[in-house]
Amino acid sequence: MKKIIAIAVASAFAVPAFAADVSVSGDVEYMYVDGPSGTSFNSGDQDVTISGSEDLGNGMTVTASLELDGDSDTGAAAATADGLQSDSSLTITGDGFSVSIGDAVDSAVEAFDEVSDTAEQGGTGGDSAVATEHALLVTMTPADNVTLAISTGYEDDAADSTSSFQITSYAVQANVMGATVAYGIATSNEDGMKDLSTMSLSYAVGPVSIGYESIANVAYVDKDDQTNLGLSYAYGMGNLFIESGELKDDSASTKTETTAVGASYQLGAVNLYAVQNSVKTTTTDDTTMVGVEYAF
């Protein structure tokens, strides 16, 4: 009888080992590259994400994720000898808002960018590259079809490894007559860094989607501007795509034009693709990339 009572008491105070919903996802990618430096067989994305989510009540949920990233075209990642880097995040969502913190969290501007990123590889991608670490991001939906975002984070000072500077970002995204429009700005308290701003427009009709982005003061450098345009057509088993971008370096009085053209083919969970990427400055460098990617 005493044994039965002891088991009952222990069960009453036991904490379930898997109270949260746990999921594992990721992808593995490899590609053959033929470019100006010769040919190579490289790895692309190699990511595994472990996520746990739980209902907090009152319409709120909490989600935590741990990302193991082996993304490297040349082998080991710079930060570690084995090619793995880890990032994590914690997010609480409720009715019309979310709060996220962690080193896997994007800035407010980055929450709405890369709408022109249609190429599987190559191109410029439309990444605003705000470059914050351990960011705090808050998003709100004050009205239908409108989302506001604000973030703050820190970036290590490349010139001084013992210090960092703060970057604050604001952005808004709206859906207007079927199109999605976004504007954002990122500002830093570091001397000499200009405000980075982004504007994007995307639209999809049937199998065709198009995205345009303009980034001013790229990498917080005055008058270094970038534009990017992406177009894709879903033909059923994959996509045909073209992406074209231009980066102006004002201080060096140079202009870099990048164009990526290609196609992808979906074979179940496996994605196959081929891309011709062209980068033109004073000369033109052409690179061919053929890859395979499996996402789970």
C-alpha cells in the first residue's frame, strides 16, 4: 500500500518530458560550379533546426528554436573548425503581435526584404544585410493587411573586437490591391555610418511572380546604392527564373551588374536546378552552377 501511495505522489509532481510540440527540419545542398577560378564541387545550405512550441493560454504561444548551420561553399565555416555554427531564438506570439529575441532573429528591415530573390544560386538576392546579432524584434498588425516591425540589436565592431555598436530598425509592410509594399530604415549609433533604407514591391498573378527592391546606403556607406529585380514563372514541376541587380559604389566610382538565369525541377522533396550567373564590372565573369537540394 505504501508503495502504491508513493507512486501516486511521484506521478502527481512529475513534469512531462515532452510537454511541447517538438519538430525537426532542415536541408542539405550540393552543387557543381564552373567559373573563372575553375571547377569545384561545393556544399550550399546544410541546416538543421530543432523547434519546440507550447500553448501559454490566453491566445499566446511560445516557440524556441535551435539552428545548426553548416552553410559554407568552401568547407568549414570561419567561426569553427568543423563547419557548424549554432543560432537560437525565442518567440512569444499573441493576437496581432509577436516578440522574438535571439541571434537567429532578423532585424525589422530584414523581416520584409528579399522579395526579389528568385534565383536558386547567384544573383544579389535583395538582402539588406542589416547585420545585427542577438536582436530583439517586435511585430504588430494594427490593421488588416498592415504589419509594423521594430528591432534593436548589436553588431561587433570590426576595428575593435572588444566593443560593439547598436543598430535600431523600423519597417512597415502593406498589401495594396494584390501587391505587397514595404519600407524600412536601419540606423546606427556608430560614428560615420549612414542610415540604411530599403523599399520593396512584389506582386504575383497566376504562375508569375515579380519582386523589386531598392537599398540605399548599402552597409551604411553613404551613396552606395543597390537595386534588384526578380521574375519567376512556375511551370508546374518547378520554376523558370531571372534575377538582375546593380550595385553602385560611389567612393570607388564603380558599378557591378549581376544577372542570374536558370530553371529548377522538383522531384518530390528533391529540388534540382541549373543557373548561369554573370557578374560585370570592368570585365564579365560567367559562372555555371548545377545543384541538388533535399529539404525535410
